[in-house]
Amino acid sequence: MTVIPRKLAFASALALAAGIGSAQAAQTDITVALQLEPPHLDPTSAAAGAIDSVLYSNVFEGLTRFMADGSVVPGLAKEWDISEDGLTYTFHLHEDVAFHDGTEMDAEDVKFSLDRARAEDSVNAQKALFTGIADVEVVDPLTVRVTLSEPDGSFLFNMAWGDAVIVAPESIEGIKNNPVGTGAFKFADWVQGDKIDLVRNEDYWGDAPALEEATFKFISDPTAAFAAVMAEDVDAFVGFPAPENLPQFDADPRFTVLRGSSEGETILSINNKLQPLDDLKVRKAIAHAINREAIIDGAMFGLGTPIGTHFAPHHPDYVDLTHLSQYDPELSKELLAEAGYPDGFKTTLKLPPPSYARRGGEIVAAQLRAIGIETEISNLEWAQWLEQVFRGKDFGLTIISHTEPFDIGIYARPDYYFQYDNPEFREVMDTLQRTTDPEARSELLAQAQTIIAEDYVNGYLFQLAFPTVANAKIEGLWENAPTQATDLTGVRWTD
């Protein structure tokens, strides 16, 4: 029999306790980098998709939720009944769901959230999602009855948006800096300009996530993004902003590169109420001055799909209308002359931080300059863009990717930031909302796409690609982005 000295045996025990003997145990923390930092942490009162990028599904949940493939599945509502006339949805909530502060989540919270979103003084960026709600009734603590003013075939889809998450009246005052949700992770800390920390919710009502801690780091500069991933200072970069570097990661076995698609229609937004941009011929001239392929190649290094309207090419109802705004600078000059601007004009081009906007903006400015339109470029931080452009409507042109799913309905809002006002389009969208027949809906969607393309409301550039670079041992990250989210609930490290 071999005798092990006491000192060696004690050292071995310490080693096992320290984890040396269990080196194969999977890692339980992760650092994920994003390019944009949220302006605050309330997804129900801002248009900033960066909020959902951190909090959607992780911290906040809705009655329904999006999955990685874009499907809509039950969330806090485990099931629902729909009346024969399509006007009444009765949601049955999961039992034993609590907010992170320990308060119970029940039907009263659902009513509070929906009533707050649709209230007259609501600041919800997607308030239109809730305008069809006529009444919200608490049947019992686990049952909510929502009555619509007319049938809405998109209602369950709308309830999956980040703008429709369920919040509590007890914690609503501090939500912008201390978000309290029902999700699998709890908010822990926010070092503004640097990172947000989340920790696992040990009392989560659903399946417990594999990760115990998650840190979101914010790195806006593409060069710094490349350096951080190569040095393994971050474990993953979701929405990697430097597509020119992807081949280097492909060749490095330490990393996995996911080349996904997004719901992001990247557009040259035009202020339709600002002279001379209120002239259809001027907007058409701008559209024909744009060489989409040059922008995709120059700003995105080939990643992106050209679009001719505000609709995702991967959607089965997409209509290819790129021929309506093909690159034709000579036609642009003719149109400007017909509109009374033979020598062109000057306007502003206000660009938010993403590289597609900053890089694309320089290319667009050069293309417009070639037909006589001079643009004064302003590079804005995200909060500035929201204040000046989105809320203040103080701009001529801007470049932005609309990452909300199935969001062509924004063109039916005359007060939306690009200020498009067309009663015919609004009527099509109103009819669509009342229509449930799939063929009829497809026809209406084709009409809607065509109207805004022929009105040249905006310059339609490309569908934003969604590249992610991650440590090769990480699994469960979304490849595509059916909504702007970094869902960590199914992410884990492999051995």
C-alpha cells in the first residue's frame, strides 16, 4: 500500500478545492462587447436600440418574445385565448414570477405597463404599437384581458417588441439607471462610458441560464474593437463594426465568426418637411445619385444587401424595387434642374456613431457632391442624434439603420422624425392592421412598399449585415438579429 505524506495529501485537497483538479469545468462569466452604449436603461421610453441590445430578454420580458429565428413564442404569458371576432386576447400568466426587487409580477403589472405605453402622455418610442388597445382588464392575478378597437393580425408580434416589456409601478421611477425586470439576469452596475454588469437571477421563474455573470463593454471605435477581440480582452463582439477584419478572425482557430442578417434597413433618411427636400423631384434626384454597391463595398466591405424600399429582403413579402432608384447621376442633375436647383443646394448630413453611418456618410456626401448637393457633415454621439434628429427633427439628411422588426408602419406616422405624410399609405396600413388573410396581407404589403419607394421618402441603401466574432468555445449566441438584442439566456461555454 502506498502511503501519501500528510503535507502532500493536504496540498492535493487544497488544489482540488481551488479548482485545479476540475480544470474542465465550464466558464460561467462572459464579457460581450457592443459598439453603442445605451443613453439610459428604460426600453419603454426611448428609440435607442442599444437599450434592447443589453436588456432584452436578459433583464426585461414581455407577454411574448422573439426567438433567434424571428418566431414569436410565449413569454410571461404562458398561453392566450383569442375571441372569434379577433378583438379580445385573454393572456394567462406564468405563476410565481417575481421582479428582481422581490415584488410579485401579476396582472396588475401587465395592465400598468400597457396603460402606461398607450397613455396620452406616453413617451414610448413605439406608442403606435399600443394605439389599437381599447381596454386592459385584470380578470384575476394571473389573467389579463386585452380588448382591441379592431382586429390586429400583428398584435402578438407587437407584444414581443422591447418597447412592450412588463415593468412595475414600484420601480418605474428609477428605471433609467436601475432597471428592475423579471428576466434571467439582474442589473448589477453601470460604469457610464465603459460597461454594464449583470448577474444571474437565482430566483428566475424559468430555466436558469448557464452564465452567472455578464459584462457588456462599449467600444465604439472599429480599430479598438479589432484590438480588443484579438487580445481576448472581450469574449465576443456582437455586431462587430470592422467587417474588413473578419477574414483574419476566420483564419484564427481561437474565434468563430457568425455572419448573420438583421432587421436593419439602413437608409439615408430625408426630412420630408424641410425645403427643398419636401420636393419629390429633389428626393428622387438624391435617390438616383446613390450608388448602393459603392457604399456597401466602401463602408461594409461587401457585407450588406441592396434594398429599394423599407423592408427586409429575407421577408417572404419583400418586393425588389431597387430599379426605381438605380444609380443614374445624370438623371439626378436633370431632376434637380426641373425642381429649380440647377446648381444644387446645401443641406446637413448628421451621422450617429455606428461605422456604417460614419463611413457610409462620407461616401454618400461625395456622391451627392457629384450632382451639386453639398452636405455639412456633423458626427453626433448617440444621445445627440436622438435629441437633434429623432426628437428635434433638426436635420436635412442622416444615415441610420432601423433595426426594429417589420417596422414599415413608421411611415404611417406623420410626426415621425422624417415627417412623411401620405393619407393613401396610412389607409393601406390601416387596412393591413384589420386584415388576417395571408394573401390579402401580402398584397397590401406590396402596395405599401411600392408607395414609399415611388414617393422616394428616403434613400434606401442596404439591409445591415450582423457579424459577430466570438471565442470558439462559446455557443448559443444569436447568429441573426430578428430584433436588436443580445440574448444571453441560452449562451454557455463548452469544455
